[in-house]
Amino acid sequence: MILIDTHAHIYLEQFAEDLEDVITRARDTGVETILMPAIDIRSIHQALELCDRFSGLFAMAAIHPSDTKTASDEDFEQVQSLCQNANIIAVGESGLDYHWDRSFDATQKKFLRLHARLAISEDLPLILHNREAQDDIIRILKEEKERSEHPERLRGIFHCFGGPPHVVPDIMELGFHFGIGGTLTFKNAGVPDAINEVPMEAIVLETDAPFLAPVPHRGKRNEPSHVRLVAERLAEVRGMTVDAVAEITSQNAKRLFALA
Ligand SMILES: [Zn+2]
């Protein structure tokens, strides 16, 4: 069985002590590819260093919406130039987060537009973080798609998708995938209902490690090998075998990220 963790922050200090073991456990579980979204400039460099150390790892470049508060134009220029690195396979993670701090919405939106334009110009997928901001994200992406000379290049993932279900058709129409992770295993999160109308061809798996560990590890450090638990739960929800889930979601991720 081949699994792909499309979203893991394994460059963070939570993995400093035992990263080799974490990657060995991932391999032993069938996780052959791990994609690392960035949160700031430093993390892009950290992820690129890991790509040099381990095979099957790929990095992304962007500034996380919550980190745009202190980000400068020079930071975005660095994101742009780092996108030229062959191990950068996406622009991420971008998006909007209205949960913690509403004092810099305008800055978050500015960076979302910059990241969307960068993804289109570099022909890379765009990875989106959303908290309570799906309507603005969808509106901005539609606007950027309309003004673009290459609208067909806009694609990516709504990472950690958990609804609301009514945005599913808009996300599909934009050509985006749904990143499904540990919250699928949470009892009261409602994720199985939220993805009821999402076809298997639009789903990719993720962990968001070290965050959002699936049951029975909920509350503990998450790691890429746990993507298998997400695959098992999705198999249950869809009435499929876990092998079929692994096969389809891995093909989806390979197609989206142009992985060999
Ligand atoms: Zn993330």
C-alpha cells in the first residue's frame, strides 16, 4: 500500500529529537511521500534542508496567513525566488484565518492574492488554510481566476477540510482538492457529513503533523505514519477497502503535484 501525506510540518522543533524514527515509521506504514507546507521564510529553508537529507520529501513555499501579520514585501520576494528550487512543489500554505485575530484581515487577503498569482505564474498547486473564512477565500480565488491569463493553472487543496458542506460545489468548480486529515476521526467534528458530496477523485490525505492527531492519538503529537488511520476511517465512511482509498488518494496527489 502506498500512502501520501500531503501536509506535514515535520521540520518543526517537535521532531528535532527523533525525525529519523518518524520517517522510518512513515516508510514502514507505506507513506512513500511527505509534502511539507511552509509557514514562514525560515521554515521553507528548513523543509528544503530535509529534502536534501531524506528521499520522498518535498517542500512548499508561502507565508501562513497567521504569519502575514509581520511579513514584509521582501519576504514575499523571497518566497517567489525560492519557488525556483526543484524541490518546491507547491505554493503553501496560504489562505485566511479569521479565528484568532481579525486585526490584519487586509494583510492576509493581500498575501492570499499574491500567493494565488504566484501559483498561477509558476504553474504550481496552491495549498489553502481556512478558518471561518471560506466565503472570502472562494470569492478571492474566483476573482484571481477571472483576471488571470492562465485560469486553467489555478488548482490546489483546501487543506484540513471540514465543511461547511455548501462550499463543496464552489471548491470543485475552482478545480481544488479536499485535504482530509485527523479531524475525520473526531466524534463530533462532523467531517464525514461535510464530505458526503465530495467524489473520491477530489480527495487527498494529510496529517497536518504535529497537529490534529487522529484517534486514538488525539491530543498527542501527530506524525506522517498516522495518515494510515485517516485512510482507514475514510474507507469505513465510504464503504471501501483501505487499499482502494490509498490507491485513489495517492493517484490524486501524484496527478496534482506532478509526482513521479
Ligand atoms: Zn499546516
